[in-house]
Amino acid sequence: MLDTYPNLKYLSRDRGKQYQALSNDYEHIADRFHLIKNLSDLIIKEMKNLLPIRIKLNISAEEVTVTPTISEESLKLSNSAEKKLKLVKEIRK
């Protein structure tokens, strides 16, 4: 089928093995998605090699203060959210 295009020199294709078997007569080029995927995979691999697995901190347990990130006040629903929830429950009944 590709032979019907005599001026065809390059193929933009997926990385799958089944596509490699298309033809060796053409230069195969990865598509845009796989170029970005290849680049991001290499960046992640390099970052894992460069960054330590554990970062040691030179502080004692007494120096560590724990502050809650979510207060009970922030968990309360606003008046409009409470009305909406009440309406949804009524509709479900």
C-alpha cells in the first residue's frame, strides 16, 4: 500500500512494534505524542538518578512543631452549600 506513493521517504508513526514492521524502506519518525513521552521519561529517569532517595534534616524532634492543616472551621459548609446539599437530598427522596 505504501508503495503507491513513490515520493514517500518518511513515516510518522507510533512506537508500537507492529508499526515497525511497516517497511524498512522509509525513515521512521516518532509522532509528537511519543516525542514528548520519550523526553519526559528521560527527564524523570535523570531526576531519579540525580536526586537522593532520602533527604536528611539536621534537626531534633523537639524542634519540630506540628500544625494542623485543616481546621474544623474550614470543614463546615457555607450556608449556600448547606442549602444545596439539603435540596439534593430532598430531590433524591
